[in-house]
Amino acid sequence: MRVGLYPGTFDPITLGHIDIIRRAATLVDRLVIGVAINRDKGPLFTLEDRVAMIEAESRGLSAQTGTEIVVHPFENLLIDCARDVGAQVIVRGLRAVADFEYEYQMVGMNRVLDDSIETVFLMAEARHQAIASKLVKEIARLGGDVSKFVTPAVNTALKERMGAR
């Protein structure tokens, strides 16, 4: 069984993330969405909220692709999480060259830690390349419309969290 791990903070999950999940699910038999517990980033949504949003948004993708999609919170090293879930592949989404430079360093470090786990990069579709959770949160915080960047359910959650404007 081919197992892939798609890690991130997903604070919140965006259409860009969903695009990568959908496409990654066609490459593996089981896709684990690793939700990073990163207290340093000061997430807007709790871990439980992020997990629930991802589970809700990925349910239909699992049915569409026939791939088992599970959500797995983690707080350890990414490579250790990959081992924990039995992943042979780490899936990373790229939006721009700046993403690649950071990811390139991460792959190098992960290969030293465990060279049996490959990293696969998927470019976000052109219409999703500008979407970043950080920017979505900022637009929402300032009362802007983020409906083009997130699903209706996530949009509602953002409005509730930010206090409807």
C-alpha cells in the first residue's frame, strides 16, 4: 500500500490545500493529512477546529478518488510523523519560487534523517497559486471577502472567528 503524508498547519484549510489533497490522493492508496501542532505560529483555529474542517472538506475527495484520506495531528519532526503513519512519500505543495527554496532545504534535511522517504512536490493550479492561509486570515481580519479562497464552510468559520463585519 502506498501511503503519502501531506503536512501543514492548515490554519485554515484553503482551496489551494484542497487542490493538492485531491491531486495527491490520485498518487497514493492512503493519504494522511498531517496537521502540525505549531504553538509558535499562534494559530487562529484550535487543533480540534482545524482537524474538523479538514475532515469535513476531505470526505468528498475520498469518495471521489477512492483513496482513504485520514487526518493525523502531529507535534514531532515531520520525518518521524512520516514514519509513524507508514508514509513512503511526503507531499508538499508549491505556489512560487520562494516556496521551493524553503522546501529544498527541508528535503535535504529530511533525506539525511531518513533517505527511504521521498518528497514529491505538486504545483498548485494557477488559479490557486496566490492563496496562502496567512493572507486569507489577514483579509478576513480586515473584513474582506475570502469566498474565492476557501470553501463556504471555512468562510463561515472565519467570519464567526473574526466576528462578522
